[in-house]
Amino acid sequence: MKRLLVTGGAGFIGSNFVHYWLEKYPNDHVVVLDALTYAGNASNLTALDDVQNFEFVHGDINDTSRVEALLREQELDTIVHFAAESHVDRSIEGPDAFITANILGTHSLLKAARQVWLSEGKCPLDHRFHHVSTDEVFGSLETGDPGFSEQTAYAPNSPYSASKASSDFLVRAYHHTYGLNVTTSNCSNNYGPYHFPEKLIPLVMINILHGKNLPIYGNGMNIRDWLYVEDHAYGIDLVINSGKVGETYNIGGCNEWTNIDIVNLICKLMDEKFASNDLLKKRFPTSPASAGKDSASLIEYVKDRAGHDFRYAIDTSYIEAELGYQPKVTFEQGIVKTLDWYLENEDWWQAVMDGSYQAWIETNYKAA
Ligand code: NAD
Ligand code: TDX
């Protein structure tokens, strides 16, 4: 039985991970520590309100003494570290928040783990610090290049990826220097439920429903390797339970798409949904699909992202050979599940987008 601290557990991947974990390991104790930034959503976890062995803590990973107290008092033996600023465009507009959350925040957690687990001697052998990172630390690939492997040299290009790369190095150093039991996973683009609607896939789905333009950066030919978020949780599970201490593992979907192809696919799926469901036409009257027009008519090519990485792809052969990892959800299944989730959970994304969720946070958490 494990006792986990999940940082950033109210965000997109973190909350999916917590649901995955408690379903698979219902007797484990899980504490989520999340600062509820604009991207954190406490309602992602409300289904767990009555679960005895789950606790939500509103707090910042940079509050080292609070992290130490949680580790000590709740006798936690595993940290799964998701908390981060995660949106590349925001890192271009304002890098400082990324330095604070991703570099200083990771260092604060490492210090707390070292203090409680190593200096104070709690869990000297059985502790684990699992760090969740990204394929963006490896930079950008050209067409035909092999995918990123664990041996690929780091070459981060955005303030976001540079901050994640720095955090990866700090994790590595705490293992090498102090003997902290760490593992790191570098994952490709995730998609699925609870994905914040500033990222490409949910943004496109919601904009189609509202009849708003679908902004494609540059020529739309940039390539990403998409992974269903539950498969990421599964990969992390394998690494935590069977991965070698001090090792890093690349997790990917083996599923490369150009941005324009993915947007066209979502448009086509949405058109099919509307054609077979009159209720959708009533719910979203401003969507072109309600008038029988192609959703793709909303596509608009806009100014490219500064320093836009051309292609990401992951070589999953190491995690496959070592831990038996294979993505379980095909893209055809995953994208339809995701589209259905957004259609069935309008309350979730409306509250995020119209500000009512932020007002709820102010009342319930900021005052606390
Ligand atoms: P997200 O932006 O949806 O969620 C981040 C969460 O961290 C939020 O709940 C936020 O409130 C919390 N947080 C931010 N700063 C904090 C702080 N100082 N203290 C406590 N909590 C804080 O991000 P995501 O997409 O779920 O990504 C989770 C992790 O996975 C990140 O580390 C990211 O770099 C990594 N990752 C993401 C992807 C992807 O496709 N989204 C792919 C690979 C790796
Ligand atoms: O409006 C848009 N138009 C557009 O063309 C947006 C938001 C994005 N894009 C492009 C940029 C990228 O090439 O789509 C691609 C995907 O963009 P994002 O969804 O912003 O993801 P990306 O920048 O690839 O980064 C994501 O994957 C790796 C996550 O946000 C990171 O946290 C993760 O590390």
C-alpha cells in the first residue's frame, strides 16, 4: 500500500491520474496538493469528496515547510509531481511564472523530500519521487528524424521547455548527489477529459460549438504525437511500481498528426455528431454544423507561435522493452471519447470560460 502526494492533482493530467490511481489501488492513501492556479480545477476531483483515503490540500509547492509537514504528518512515501505552468504560449508572454512554479517549485519539493525522507530518516529505502516531464525538453525534430529516445540530448526551445528541462536536471542531481529515489517520465502531448480549453484539441472543440474561428498557427504542418491521458497515467503507474530508481522513461502515443489534419478530423467528427443529433443543434445554434455547414469553414490561419517547434515524436522502445508499456486507447477511440466528454460536460467548460468557476474559487479557497 502506498501513501501518495500528488502535486498539481487538480489540473488536467493530475486529476485524470488521481481517478485512475484510486480506481486501480482503492486502498492507497492519496493527498493532492494544488495551488489552484487558472489551470487548476477543484471540481475535477469532487467525485472523490466522500472517499476516506483521499484528501485535497489547497497550497503551493513552493511552500517547502508545508510540504515537509504533509510528508511527515501523513507519512507519505511517494511523490508524483505534476504541478507546473504548462502552456507554451503563456511561457512566451510571461516566462517568470514558469521559473517560479517549474524550477523553484520542483526544487522546493526535492528539498522537502530530502529533509523528511533522508535527513529525518522517514522511509529511508522505500520512498519514491516521480517527476512528470515532457518531450519538449528534447527540442524539435525534422521530417524523417527518429523519435526522441532517453539518450536524445536536451535542446529546449521555449521558456516552458527550458523550465521543465531545468527541473529534470534538478531531479537527476538530487538522486546523484543525495541518493533520493527518483524516476522521471518524459511524455508527448496528452488529450482527453478535463483538458484546459486553451490547448489545441479542447479549444477547437469548444470554438466549433460556439461558431468561433479555429486559429491555426503558421501553415498548420507542425506535428505532435498525441496520447490519451489515461495511457499516460498507466505509463506513470508502470514507472512508479517497476521502474528503476534514477532512470528516465519516454512515454508516447506513437500517433503523429499535423495540426491541420487533427483540426480537420475534429471538424468532420463534429459535423457527423450534429447531423445525427437534433438536440445538439438546439444547444449550439451558432455552430455552423447547426446550419448544415462544414465546421472546417471556421479554420483561420494566424501568425505563427514564436520559436514554434516543428515536430515531436517519441521512441517508446525502452519503456516497452523494460516495463511492457503499450498505449491501450487508439486515437480513433480516444478522440471520440474526448469529443463525447466535452459534449456531455458543458457545465465544466462553461464555468471555466465564463468566469463562474474562478468566482467559486475566490469564495471557497482564496479566503481560506
Ligand atoms: P495543467 O496546467 O492542466 O495543470 C497544472 C496543475 O498544477 C494545476 O492544477 C495548477 O493549479 C497546479 N499548479 C501550478 N503551479 C502550482 C504550484 N506552484 N503549486 C501547486 N500547484 C500548482 O497541466 P497538465 O497539462 O495537467 O500537465 C501536468 C504536468 O505534465 C506538467 O508538469 C506538464 O509539464 C507535464 N506534461 C504535460 C503534457 C500535456 O500534454 N499537457 C505532456 C507532457 C508532460
Ligand atoms: O490555437 C492554437 N493553434 C495552434 O495551431 C493552439 C493553442 C495551438 N496550436 C498548435 C501549436 C502546437 O503545434 O497546436 C499544437 C499543439 O499546441 P498546444 O495544445 O498548445 O500544445 P503544445 O504546445 O504542443 O504543448 C503541449 O504538449 C506538451 C502541452 O501544453 C505541454 O504542457 C506539454 O509538455
